Amino acid sequence: MSKQYKAAALISGGLDSLLAAKVMLEQGIHVEGINFFTGFCVEGHTAAIRKKHQDKPKRNNALWSAEQLGIKLHIVDIVEEYKDVLINPKHGYGANMNPCLDCKIFMVKKAKQWIEENDFDFIITGEVMGQRPMSQRKEVMPVVVNESGAGDLLLRPLCAKNLPKTKPEIEGWVDREKLLAFHGRNRKPQMALAKEFGFEDYAAPAGGCCFLTDENYATKLVDLWQARSSRDYEMDDIMLLKIGRHLRPKPYFKLIIGREEGENKFMQGYTKLYTNIKTVSHGGPLCLIDGPVDKADLEFAAQMVARYSQGKNEAAVTLSISRVGEEPYEITVQPLSADAIKQEWHV
């Protein structure tokens, strides 16, 4: 009997990686998925936290893809290793804080290590030539091949016919004629192929899955680094940047104010780590304070929080202030007016 070759597929949870893996399965290749967890993935975080759209099922799209394909998925935590990719990208950033090319190189390099350790034969990705402006242009696709060390063991089934032959094609492990020649940013060919395979309810084809491509998130990350005079972060930082209204009235501290019930409940888990303010006399948000504050700062912060409470138009609102390791105390303040909330405070 002929050998069944084994491929590791990078599964992001998007449509392209789903289709690339399916194309290989159709050729009789044994496929297992790898999903690299950086902490910056959009899925399973803000959508699951907020009360909005609670009627819509929440899911991890990478796990969903593996289920649709009937393959095993390996979720690999690279949070700590990924820091150097984000902080010191050799090839720079995209439109925001997204080091897309360095990210792809890093993940393919990790996948190369994985196939060596697990006796797999080659790697597949859902890349499509010309689809992503930074990491999937024709001239940079060889950069991923070379700098990752994957060489001719990296196969991109969706656009393989636009690229030089890889070892799996040359050796006859896969049939090149059954591979595809997708290119550009038009997703209609992928959507047609998904329909052919019977895939429905897949992630939005152009949605993206990384917060670092989001302008608002990138702005908040840069603000965090500037305030701390350090380009570093922890998992808690990553999570808190994804939720709440971020206001920085002074350079040395900022307020993270919950925008709705789901966020307030999630932020409650951080109240032992951050000085926090809660409304008492009226319904309102929970506020976490990131940075050192004195009594005057706290009073001013309380006025700001009161502005976002149901008592914003009242003469006075009572709030509870709790410093880390101290007993909470109450304070009654007049809410700031709408005009007093300066736009430049918004991170």
C-alpha cells in the first residue's frame, strides 16, 4: 500500500484555511490543524463578554473549522514567544500595529518545528497571492518560505498554481492539477468553493481575526506603551484593551469604564488588581484605574464615572472607591458636564 502523507494545516478559523485543509483532505492527505494562540485573536473575547447579540451562538472558529473538517486541532500557546514578534518586527507594521509578515514567518517556522517533532511531511496554509497587502503579495511570499526555514515543504493549496512547485507536488504526494490558482482580494471564488464543499455559516470571508489590525485597538496599545515607558504587556493588558471606554485625563493614569452589563461583570474580576470606582446611588458602570492616583485624582475620576451613570443629570451621585488592599469608601460628587468630558481624553 502507498504511504499516506501527513500535513499540518495552519487553521486560523477563517474561510481560507478551512478550504485549504479541505482541498488536501480531498486528495487523501492526512491533515491535522494547528492554531497558534497569541492572545490578540478577536474570537471568544469581546463578542462573548458583551450582552449585545447574546442570542447569537458564540464559538471558536478554529475549533468549528476542525469540526467541519473532521480533523484534530492542536491549539498552541505562543503568547510569550509572540511578544518579540510584535515588539521588534523585522519587516515592520501594517496600517496599524499588525506585524503581518513577521507573524506569518514566525507561525510557519513554528509549524516547521512541529512537523519535525511529530513526523509530519509538509505544511499547508490558506494564503492567497495578492489577498493581504503586507504578507501575501507576490514578492513577499518567497520571504515567508525562506525566512521560516520551511523551504519547499510549505504548500499553499489555494494559490499553488501561481507559485513554483513544492516538494509535495514534485514528489507526487499531491496532484498539482487539483490545486487552485486563486489570487487577489475577491473572495467570490472561495465562497463558491465553500458552497461546493457544503460549508455554511463560516466566518465572514474578509473579517480578519486579529485585534492588531484594528485602528482603535492599536491606538490603545501604543498609549499603554507610552504611559509605561515600556513596550511590554501581559495577558491582562491584552484583555482589558479589548473592552470598555478608555480615557486618559492625565499622562500617568487612565480610566477603563465599562460600557454595558457584560463588560462590567467581566471587569469585576480585575477589582482586586486595580483601584476601582462603582456607582452606589444610581445605576452605572464599573471603572478600573490603571496607574497611580492621589485623592484629588480619585475625586475627579469619580466625577467622570458619574457622568456615565444614570445620575449624569443629577446634582450629586454617590460612588464607592476601592484601592487595592484597602477598605472601600464612599464619595458624593457632582457629575461632570458633557462639555467637560474632553475628546482628547479618549484613547
